[in-house]
Amino acid sequence: MTLETKKNAFIELGKFLSQFSEAQNSRQEGVLGNDVFFDFMTDLIQLSQSHNGWYTPEQVYFALQSWSNALTKENLDTWLNPYDFSQVKPKNIALILAGNIPLVGFHDFLSVLVCGHHALVKLSSNDQHLLPFLAKYLIHVEPEFASKITFIEGKIENFDAVIATGSNNTARYFEYYFKDKPSIIRKSRNSVAVLNGKETKEQLVALGEDIFRYFGLGCRNVSKLFVPKDYVFDPFFEAMFEYQDVIHYEKYANNYDYNKAVFLMSNFKLLDNGFLTIKEDISHASPISSVFYEYYDNLEDLDKRLQSEEDNLQCIVSDNLIKNSIPFGQTQLPKLWDYADKTDTISFLLIT
């Protein structure tokens, strides 16, 4: 397969996914494979929550639409044109995927295939259905992909390199187990927001998207706020009420009740609005249904601190207060070239 053939297959996948949204599933003329896959995709979206309680239709639709928007000719060309694929020697690349949010490992899967390698995919037990379905669609569009995709249930063997994602604990295991292979080992990261009290309501509502999308389970979700010492939280809480329906999801509500009880039994001082607690804490990693906050003295010192902690941070959100920060509401909308952990996956796969 040529690079153009592979890109065209993913473009067709993007067109297919564009038909599915929370507003409606709308079958479009001219989309390849609709006769085989459209109804099955509709059913899979509705069944996803039975496979994983966090995968509500709303969250799955968001993931599918995000990938639909990414998989365009313009985006694929912008992403891939800077690289030289002419010297690639096809190899077996093991992918050990996470399952915290829907299709969280799709970018690694896409990267391996566009580079011409064979993807040996070890799925998370929390996300066993979406990626195999999309793989079947790709093979339907371009049958040569059939020899390039293998889903592994047992031990992964006969691989040349590995991309593995997990917690800090599993990362230590991965680093030991794969020490003799070229690898990208992804650990736990968190995202933070820096506020100065001058944010508009629209910006704070957009920040709520960064906090609540996927129920806060992703490394791109904001789990920590940095605020000035005189910060008043009333406008923040007012904006967060846009997301109050999150408490109606049982798994989220259970976490809210549990974590709030733990905090209160420990005599921590909390601010609470009935579906979100915020707590002063130096840690970047807050539990589900909670956001930590920390006061800062001046932005220059905070900027230096955050740059020094970049190995533990996925995103920094602000209204241009911090270098390399991104706007509110954009953490779950990365471009194809916004690599996880700032590790260039394509470059790794080209030299492996």
C-alpha cells in the first residue's frame, strides 16, 4: 500500500464516523460500507455503556465526532507531509492500549498503520469493542490492512518495538519487561488550568468541558486549578452549573459521594456545589468528581514551575497566561500532530 492509499482509507473512515452524533445518526449517500456497518455502529454505540459504565452514548459520540473531524485529507496531509516514509522497513509494533476513555489508543493505532508497520494490538479490558469494529471497517475499505492488524488476547510475541500506556505502576513493569526493545512507555499525566480572575463566563464554561468531558477520566482533563490569592470561586461555580447533569450518571455519583465522604472524614476544607468538590492541595491528580486548587504568588514563578514539571503534565490551560498553554475548552480536541506526552510517535516509528 502507498501512503496515499492508507490515508484515503482513513479519510473514508472519517466520513463514516461523521454520520454518528448525539443529535442524530444520519446515513449519508456515498459513504463506503454503510450497507454493512452503519446499523452495527448504531447498535455498538448504544451497547457501549453495558460494556463499560463510563462509556455513555454521549461520550462515545463525542469521541467518534472528534476522530471524524481529525480524519480529513487536509489534517492528514498537514500531519504527515513533514516526514519521509521512503525508507520504512515494515516491522511488528506491539500496542498495549489504555481504556480510560473511548478510543484512547486510536492515535497510536493510526500512526503504526500509516507508517506501514504491522499493529499487534493488546486491548484494555475496558475498551474491547470500538477499535476492533473500526479495524473491520478499514479492512472493508482497504483489504490489504487485513495483514497489518492483529488483535492479541494472550501474551504478545514476535514484536520489534512497543508503545504501551498505563499507570505509573504499570509503566515500571513495562519498562522492565520491554527493556530490550525500542519503546514508548506512557505514564500517568494530568492537566491543569491557570486562572487570574478575569476570565469571562464563556471561558469558565469552556473550562467545565475540560473538567467534565469523559467524566474527568482522561489525562487531558483538567484536575487542578492555579488561582491568585484573592481569587473568588463564585463565578467558577456558577459556570460549572452548566454541567450539573453529570451527577445523574450512577458511576460518577458514586464517586462523588465516596470522595466527598473521605474528604470530610479527614476534616479537609472543601468547596462543594452538589456535584463537584474543590479542595486546596499541592497534588495535580485529583479523584473523580473533585478538582484541586493551589494559590500562586506571581505568574512568572508559576510559569517556571510548570515548565519544570512538564514531564508530569499533559496540558496547561489558560488565557495566554502561561507559555504554550491552550485555550479553554480545547483539551479534548487535540490535532493529529499534538502528540501524547509530547513524544513524536511517527518519528519513533520511522527510526525503529
